[in-house]
Amino acid sequence: MSGEGTGRIPPWMWALAAVATVGGVALLASRDRRPEPPQSFRYEMGDLERVDPASVIFSETAPIEPEILALHAVAATPDGRIYAAGEGAVAVCDLDGALLGRYAVMGTPTCMAVAPDGEILLGMTDRIAVIEAGGAPKADWTGLGDQAHVTAIVADAEHVYVADAGNRVVLCLDRQGNPMARIGEEDAAKDIPGLIVPSPYFDVALDDGGALWAVNPGRHGLESYRPNGELITAWYRPSMEIDGFCGCCNPCHVAFRPDGTLVTAEKGIARVKLYSVERKLLGVVAGPEAFRGGPTEAFSGDLHVPFGDLAVDARGRVLVIDVNRNAIRVFEEKEPA
Amino acid sequence: MLKSKAKKPEFVADRAARRIAVGVAAVSGLFSLVVCVLLIANYVQVRAADPLDNPELLRLRERLSASPEADEALVEEIRALDLLSRKAFFTSQAHLRMGGRLLLIGAAVFLIAFRLAARWNPRLPARQAGTDAPAQRRAIARTRELVSGIAVILVLAALTAAYMTPTGIPAPGEAAPPDTPGPDAVAESVMPYPSWEDMLAQWPSFRGPGGFGVAPCATAPTAWDGDTGAGIRWKAEVPLPGFNSPVAWDDRVYVSGATDTIREVFCFDADTGELRWRQALPAFPGTPGTPPDVTEDTGYAAPTMAVHGPWAFALFGTGDLACFDVDGALVWGRNIGVPDNHYGHSSSLIALDGELFVQFDDKKQPRLLALDVATGNEVWVAQRSRISWASPALMPTESGFQLILASELDVDAYRPDTGALLWTEEGLDGEVAPSPTFSGSTVFVANEYAMATAIRLDTVDGAVQSEIAWQWEDSLPEVASPTSSADYFYIATSMGEIVCLDVASGEPEWAQEFEQGFYSSPIRVGDRIYAADLKGTTHIFTTGAAFESIAEPRLGEPVYATPGYFANRIYLRTEQHLMCIEGNGE
Amino acid sequence: MTSDPNRFPRRDFIRAAAALGVGGAVWKAAAPAGGATVWQIDPEKCVQCGQCATHCVLNPSAVKCVHSYEICGYCDLCGGYLQPGAKDRDTGAENELCPVSAIKRTYIEDPFFQYTIDEDLCVGCGKCVKGCALFGNGSLYLQVKQDLCVHCNECAIARACPADAFRRIPAEQGYLLKTRRQGGPAQE
Amino acid sequence: MTGRTRILAGLAVLILLAARGWAEFRFPMPEFESGYEQPELHTPLPGRTNDLVDAAVLAAALAIAAWLVLRRRSRPGVFTLTAFSLIYFGFWREGCVCPVGSLQNVAEAVLDPGVAVPAAIMWFFLLPLLFALFFGRVFCAAVCPLGAIQEVVAVRPVPVPRAADQVLRLIPYAYLGVTVLGVATGSGYLICRYDPFVGFFRQGASFNLVLAGGLLLVAGMFIGRPYCRYLCPYGVLLGWMSRFAKWPPRITPGECIQCALCTDACPYGAINEPTPDTPPEPRRQGVRRLAILLLLTPVIVAVGGATGLASHAVLARLHPTIRLAERIAAEDAGDFAEMTIESETFRASRTTTAELYEEARRVRADFKGKSAWLGAFLGLVIACRLIALAVVRKREDYEADRVACVACARCFPYCPVENKDAQVESQET
């Protein structure tokens, strides 16, 4: 440590030391890597997303691609028409996807119903636009309230049922838009448990007999009501397994096939499934694989919900709006081998 | 401090103090070294096995999820292990922080002690032997050699590295993996935009393709009679009033009409005059509840529509701008607002290469909008200096298209793809209604009570240069826009005069007076000029150096709009009718 | 004593030129001089890759999960709180998603639960954020906590962020928060 | 056409996003019957946002440093201020923003008019340079936290041989050039990224950088200020300024008595010896060498530019887009079995591979010209250094090198003239 000691070391060694220092620093800096986040910090869906190929009883056919931006709603009528709505437009196609008509609308409908007489009802967050069968605007039902967030509409000859996720209620309206009943609000006296709708995914559907079914997403099932709001029956199936509904609010879309079987779509684990009339799982229409690989899968801020809407057409095919691909995906039941 | 300076303690030895300092330095150095080693060990350990990533825990969790019922014992085991691993995680984090602080303190103590030890055992300043001249020279020479040597090595190393580095990024078209159908594919399926050549075969906007008053076809009918109906192929009623001129694409002719309450677009069959569809515009967000005041000269449907392949655009006095497809479906629509000026929306639309240009001449903020034809979204917005009634014209030049607009004072040219201002020249004055025309590379504008100006353009090294060639101040147009041939510009005034000016010199070649004034703009078709006067008589004359009338067919109805000359037909809009005049194979 | 005998007026000239040049360039660069800025994560862009936990110069990271209560659905079955495939919906460690147990679940009323983030424990890994985005409303999201952040000139996480979600915002604004937007058109 | 397609696709994406973001945010929260009130969100603001206070402290410290070096000529004073700066700018303010890093902010703002530099950063950049223009590198002496930490650890510094020192001193120019290239091409702030000591100040950095910093400090015990001398890019600017300093620090307060004691004091190789009385070589030989070098300068610059141009693909790897594109290309070619977080995120995004490659090619093209400029700059630096080495400037006394001297005041106590003065001064008191 003494001065004389250091003095004896030849200068070239100091030069070498200086070069080594700078070189070492450069080397360390160039190889600088932060550790990747460990496994425990990463969200893994793992096995839950896996679907047994044998249980997939539908196969996909060519999608229908109406040239509409922000495609978000689909409906089908028993006479073989398919309606699709998105930004500023409604398109009518036949079962093969050939365009039959196209109507301009104001705004972007997020859900849609076609009444038996061909009238089109379009849900636009807090109002409903009614369009005549020929495409002429007929009425605009506002006044659903500031909180209103319409997520689904169905209509039969007399009634229009509107799923309002904002107020957690299904509104029963007449065909002129006048309120008739509020369905699904908690009422211990009538044994109505109340709808739990934590997110804007809340669907209603009419079954083959014309009865109204409303999804209760917080309870992972469906409830059936009479038009006056009386609860008929309920069916819940919360489970992470394939035969149930997982996440905080599923199923997000439902539809009935003409034979009374139930098609459900789930977010989180993106899958579409088919249940029998007795609500036994018959099989999978499409698993997460089918909705993966689109251009947007893990896209940020997004809620990871690939489905815009779900419908069953006159042939019993399942129509799913794939928002990532902006198309109607069509799934057809496989012929039993 | 002064005192210490005077004593120069730097060079005062103190053996006892030094010994203590050395001891402290040794202890603290050792301590720091130990902490350092421990820290590194902790780091390596955590990297090798993250306490939170306990494989045992993972295994247990898997077992739990595999078992149908929640097994109490298993759950307990997981909870215990989980607690343990979290504890381990936070402990190791705490160790890391604590270790860092200890190391800092240790190092500080070590440094202070080491410094003191050095101070109390000073090395006295030694007189260094001064280097002699040859030694200095040798040293400098060695340094020079070293610097140059290193530089050469560096260059070689860089070149080797550059040579060894594969480019790594496939060139376009090379090994492009088949992409999933994304928005790209969706967008691709949208129809392609028509090219300029496509547009030249149509009548897509006010005053023809490019909007400068020259018809793309070589001939047009010269004989018809409004009273007898001779030469008139069809005549259809236009249900709503509008000063806008007809536009046509393939087999469809479009006009718009509006009152203070309704705004409609009409599509007629070009062959039969049958009304193929009419579409009323809905109210868009922002559509004014009460109609804005408009002058009698403009009305609610003054701007001429534009057609761009499958899209037809219409703009109304309320600021409603809509795009329809060939079948009349609304593709998009929006209200762009009503400009604050004294004539409202009066400039016509024009489209090129997928962009629709809208002159939006608000007094405070005059601007030029370029909208995407398929969505109506803004592609760019250019600020304008002043307002006008005139319409944009597209001039094809060697260096690309120029979008030429007249304003109260200036003539401005913009790049249609970016909105960049290419040039501007002062050449106008007053309330300008006539739109520009051009001949060769000379742009021509004119306005009544002001002047007509010819601006010569020159492209130097890709940059456009403009210069005023000449001005003319005698007979000037009020409404009708001038037209041009290769050698002459033609002015049609509202006093009924037509003047022919030489492109190069600006000298009047001839002037001709007629009984009626002109609002409808003269159009050149091949080597003839067609000018329809206010009574509906069309004056057809040659483009030659002297006035030579060819015919003067009468219609019998006043004509304000500029007819469309397309496929050997003329589409003419009068106050209530749209008619098609077809030649007899002349 | 140290004042230079003014031997080189040329040097004075160079000095003045250098001062003017540097000063002028900097003034030009600074005009209009911006105010202080802070780093924030754009929640719309974040893809929850987990690098916020490991790439911050601080340990634990200055990025924490924040909870927008006005967006939260107060679900019983919370995707941000429970492991995917959890057997029960309770606070048992075997059901918890958070690796460091930083989310606290408290009962409010049937069927609603409140979820709170314990910032002292949170490491900013974003696991819960992904779970919430997948199954819930996206009410959990990552944000840079300004009291913890040391405001590096170039944020080490921003450099590593694969989604380019980090950006500077004015210091007075402080945060890019997710709030419930009532009325008004969607921003394009 | 492709450009427009991209715009269209982008618009579609925007609309989709807007529609969905909307659905997400407008949704109301449950109505609670139990009177539950949602807690306040904890959003503390930064403890101190007014960095102008730091700028004021910086200005004061610079003024004191200049006073201590030039008027008081007090090594203990300078050292005390060094310790203060280390604690305040280093450990208390956590070494950020420092003038060294501010150079990047200023470079970015100069190159991109859309970027505005906060006023505090501007002062951080400007003040040390202005002080250097008048008083030499007093900022390095006692204000810079990076210099301070090295000054504090430099307990047994030993001079580095002059030739090696001269070569190593070229590195900062390269570092400066590459940093500006990085800023100009949007590749990020290299100085901040590779700051070796800020990790100590903040008690947190990546392992490698802490190790590199530790290595520098340990080396710094024996090699004086290795970062300042052989790496610091801001030091280049300070050197340029202090070359023209009006009142540069002088070794002796009075007449140099040529005792050569001071050469022993400077560990930074910043003391120039007087030139020998006899010319080291015939005058003609020197003039000829100088002439050749002057003629060669354009050639050296051109070679540098060409080399820079040739290495643009290597340099382009500074840019994250290039790294990502190369990674994606390599993955697609089957070179890697696993994806990185970046490539995974990219593949899940809406950007297509073709678009990424297109962007990467654009970035690389951007690097082309700028790399050539960098190479030319380095060529010029080497040429200037060679010319400086060829010119023999007559020196009578031992003088502090205007560029290299960091005004640390170590040589003051070694000067016998100083001692005499000090004694006189102390007697007067």
C-alpha cells in the first residue's frame, strides 16, 4: 500500500489495467440483460383452454363478410335471411352470404333483433332504432335513461325484450316501444334472485317455444321469464370445467336452435358450446383455437372478447361475429359419422 | 481552513494515527467484501430459483385442480408452502436492500480510512526528471503511431463486422409468410380507387375530370331543339331544386337537390333517364335543427356532386356531406358544419385517388379537407388564407397533380396526397366565383371587377415555381368559369361577352357579344367551345384564332348549371329538368 | 491573481461565439421550454407482459397495480383475484392469483366484494391485470406511482416495454387513469 | 396503394378500439344497498416536481467551485464540495437528471423541433458549459456526481502512460457520436442506459451495470477518474469549451519555478511539461509532417465516413425496431424455438410482419446517412488528434492542459510558490 510499492509496477501495466477496465465495462454493458419476469408473474390459462377434439361437433364453413366496419351484431330469421349490423349500416344476406340489401343507419348498433314481420330493431347503447322491413327508418326509441346500456334485443309478434345491462333489467316493451314490464329485478317475494351484470355482456334469447330466457352472468346461467316478469325456471352452471361457465360474467351470448338446443358463447376462455334441451353439454361448437391467431388477440386495453354477437340461422348453423376478423364466422354441425 | 493550509497537513506523517486508519480500512474493506459476496450470492440464488416459483407449490396446485373435490389436507399444505415461499421472496428482497445499504456504509468507512491512512503516510512530492528533447519526441511519435494504428484497426474491425452482419430483414416480397386474414385483407376487398385514366372516361365532377372546363371526349352533339324535342334523348324531372351541375359515371347520372327541410340525391339511368334511386339524407350528428340562411344565388344544394367509381358524394348547404354507393346505400355521412361566410357551401366537390376534397371556406378558419372516400375520415386538412365561391380544380403536371384553388386574393396550389402548399400567387380580388382553368403549364383565373391572371408554372429540380405571366382587366366573368384550348383562354361574362385571350401573351384575339349573359361555364369539347347562356341557347364555336360560330341550338329553358359532356351526349340541368342530348352520329 | 493578461483577443471572440452558439442552440431547443414531465403507462396499450416488475431500476418496481373502483364489477368470481380454475371463491392461498398476495378481498354485500391493492406488497407484475382484462371489466391496471418513481431521464421499463405503452406526461397531470367516461363521443 | 390500405386498416382498428373502449368505460358500477362508498384512488404526485431548485443548487455549486478553485485555491474546499455534490446530486437527487444525460435531451430537441426540453434540463446542460467557457472544467472538479464518486474513491491514483492515455481519450468522442446517432434515429438514450454509477445512487440497477460500476470504482482507486477521462461524452463538450476558458485554473499562483513537483500531483495526466530548449527534431521535418497530415485529413474523414456507412447495419441494431425485425425474421427462419416477450407481443398485435420489415428498412435507411456522418466525425477527431500531435507548441512552464484538466486542485498544495504565498497570507491573518 505504500507509494514505493505502486511506483515499481511498470507503466504499461497501468495502461493495460485502464484498457481492461474500459473494455470490461463495455463488455458488461453490452451484455446487460434484465431478467425476464419469472413464471410466477405470468398469467397462464394452461390446460383450461384445451378442448378435446373429439368433443368438437361442429365444423366451420366459409365466413360471411358483409362490407361493414365494426361489425357487431347478427340476427337470423326462420325464412332464411341473415342480418348483420356495424358502423352506419345493416346488411341483409341470404344463407349463402349473398347480399340482398343494405341500409344506412346512424351510429353503430351493438345488438339487433328482427321481428317476425321483418322490422329491424337496433340497439345503440341508450336508444333503439327501428327500421322498416324495406330499410326506411321508422322510429327511434330514446328515453331508456342515462344509465341504459342495451346489450341485446329480441322481439316476437307482440313484445320487444331489451336487455339493459346498465340498469340490470330486461325491459318488456310493446311493438311501439311503450314499456310493459320490467323483468329480472330482485324480488324476494316472487323468488326472483336478481340479475348480476358486472360488465356490458348481458344477453336475452327466445327459445323454440317463444319463451324468454335472460342470461344471469353473475350466476353463470340462464333464467326464463314470462312476459309479465314472472320467473319460470333458472339454470346455473358455474364451473371452470368445459361443461360450465367460468370467469366473472358468462355466458356472454346465447341463442337457441330450432330444435330447442342452446348455444352459448363465453369470454375469457373463448369458446362456443351446445347444450341439449335438458341442458346437458352436447359438445363444443368452437374452441379457443378457432378464435386465436386473429390480428388482435392480445391487443392491449381490449377486453379479450372476440365475440360481437351470436345467432342461429334457419338451417341451425351457428353464426358468430368475430370482431377481430370483422366477419360472421359460420359453424355447421358435423354429420354424425 | 487557512490554518490547515498553512500547515500543509498533506505532507505531515503520523504513524500512530495511520496504523489505526489502516486497521479500520482493513476491517471495513473486508466487511464490504463479505457483504458484496453475500449480495451476489443472493442474486445468483434468486435468479436460479425464484422463491415464488416453487416447483413443489406448482405441483401441489396441479394436484388440487386435478382432484374433483377440495382436499383439506392438500389445501393446508399449499397454504403453508405458499406462505413460506412468499416469506422467502420478501426476505430475499429485504436482504437485498439491507445489503446494499450495508455495502454503501462499509465502502464509505473504507474509503475514509484509506484516505486518512494515505494522508498520514504522505508521499512527498518528488521532483520528476524533466524529459529531454529526444525522449519527448519519441513519446509523441509513439503516441502518433498508436493513434493511427488504433484507427486502422478500428476501420478494419468495423468493416469486418459490417461484412459479417447479415441484413436479417427479408426484402419485400421475399419469404413473406402467409398472413392470417387481417384488417389488411378486409381493406383489400374494398373496391380499388379509380385511376386518373378511369376518370378521364367519365364526367366525375363539376366542369369535367379535374374540373377545369375541358371535356375528355372529342365530340358532342351540335343540333337539338327544346321546342320540338329533336335531339333530346330523354328529359326527366328533378324533384328538388339545386344549382349544382350533373355528374356522370358509366351508366348513371347524379344530381342533388334540397329545400330547407329535405336533402336528396338523385341517380338517373344515363340511357333512359329513369330515376334509378333517390335517397334522402338522414340528420347526422351536428346537422342544424333550423336550416342556415342561404343566399338566393346558392340555395341549399349549390355544390356539384363528385363521383369516384362506386362512390357518389353530395354536399348540402346544411353542411351534410354524404357518400352513397351505386345502389343508393349510404356508405358514410357526416355533418362537416356550415362555414361562416356570406354564401355558405357553394364550392363543388372533387375526388382523386381515394380522397375527396372539400373546400370549407370559413372566414375565420378557411380550410381544405381531404377525406377518405371509403370512410369519410379526414386524411389531411390544409389551412387556407382566404375564402371564395370557386371550386377546386385538379391539374395534372409532370411532377404530379396540383389541386388549384382560388381565394379572395390568391391562387393556391396544394399537393393532393399530403395537402402541402405548392405555390401561391396573388392574382385575384373581390368575391371570387369563377374557378381556375389551365392550358399547358399556364394556370388561368379571373374575376369580375378585378382582373384575370395567367400564372406560368415551371418545375425546377422537382420543385414547382410559379410566376405571374400576364394580367387582363377588361371583360371579366362574374359566375362562369373560363375554359381553355391549347392556345387560348375563353372568358364568358354575365354581360354576354365571350373573350378569347392568347395563352402566351394575354392579348385579346377576339371578343364577341351575345344577347344573354352566361352563368353556366363554357366547356371545350375537342376543338369546339360550348357555352350555354341564361336563356338556354348554347353557343357552339371553334377554338380557332377567329370567332367562327358552328351552331346555336336553343333549349327554351334557362340554364345556370354547367352541362356534362360525356360519351357523345350532353347532360343538361335546367331549373326543373335533367335532360340528355344525343347527337345523330354527326 | 488569476485574471488572464488579455493576450488573445481572438480567444475572446471564440469564447463569445461559443457561448452564443451553445446558448442559442439550447434556447432554440427549449423554446417553448416544456415543464417537468413524468412517466406513465397508457392502460390502453399495456399488454401485461410482466416486465414492469423486473425492469424498473427500483426493487420492488415503482409500477403498481391500481384499481379503478368505478369500473369494477365487484364480482364474487373475480378474474383478477382468483386463480384460473380455483376450486372455491374465497381468500384461501390456494385460490389466490397474486403471487405476493397484494390484493385484498373484502365482502360488501351479497353478491359484491371489494378488491384493494396493498401497494407495499405489489410488485407490478400485472398478472391480476391480465386476469381482469380476460374475464372482467379491465378495472385493474398498471400505473407508475409518482411517489415511488425516481423519474429517470429514460425509463428503464419504457425501454423494455414491448407495447410502447410508456410515455411522458406533464408532471401536474401526474397520472393516466382509467375512469368512467360519461357521455361525449368515443374518441377517435 | 399499400399506404392507403394501411391507413384504411388503421382507421378500422381505431374505430373498433373506440367502440370497445367505450363499452368498457361507460358501464355503470353496481348500485349498493348497504351504503357502500367506493374508496378514493391513491394517486400521490411526485414529492418534488420543481427541478428548477436543483438547477439553482447546480448554479450555486458551480459558482462556489469556481471560487474555490480560482480564488481560494483550496484543495480541501474543493474536496468538501465534491462530497456535498456526491450526497446531494448523487444520493439525495438520485443522479438524475445530470448534465451528462441532459445532453441527449438537448440533442433530441435540436434535431426534432417537436420536442421541448424542460427548463430545468436546459439549465443542467447549459450552466456547466458556460462555466467551462470562463473558468475551465470546475463542474467536473466538484459538482458532477459521477465525477464526485470517482474523485472520492481515487485514493492511490497512478498516472497512465501518455500514449495509452491519448488513445483512450478518443473513446468519449465515439461515445458522444454514437449517443447522438442514437438520439437522432430514435433509438433511445444510451448514456442513461449505460450510466455506471446511477445504480449506486438509486440503490438499484441491472446486475451487469452494478458490476460495471463496481469495476470502474475499484479501478478508479488506482486509475484516476476512468469514466470521466475515457468514457464521459459530456466531457468532450466541456473540453471544447474549456479550451477557450477565460480564466482557466493555473497550477501556480505566481511565477513557475520549474520545480516539476506538480507533475507528481496530477493523476489525470493533465499537466504539460515545458518544451525542451533544444528543438526535438529539425523544423523542416515537422512542417513536412504537418503538411502531409493536413492533406490527408479529407482522406481520413472520407475513410471514416465510408466505414460508418458500411457499418450502418451493425449500428442500426441500436434501434429496437431493427432488433425486433431481426428477431422475427430469425424466428420465422426457424433459428429460435422460443419467442421473446417482444416477439410474442408483436405477433399478437395488429401490425403485420411485412409492415414491420418495411418500418425496419426505413429505420435502416435512416441509419445509413447518419452512420456515415458519425464515421466522418470520428475520422475528423482522429485527424485532429494526429495534427495536434504533430504540432509542437512552445511551452515555457508547467501548465495545466486546458482540455484535460478537471480543476480538481490536487496540484495546488504541491506548488512551492503556493506554499510561500499561503504562508505569507497566514501571517497576515
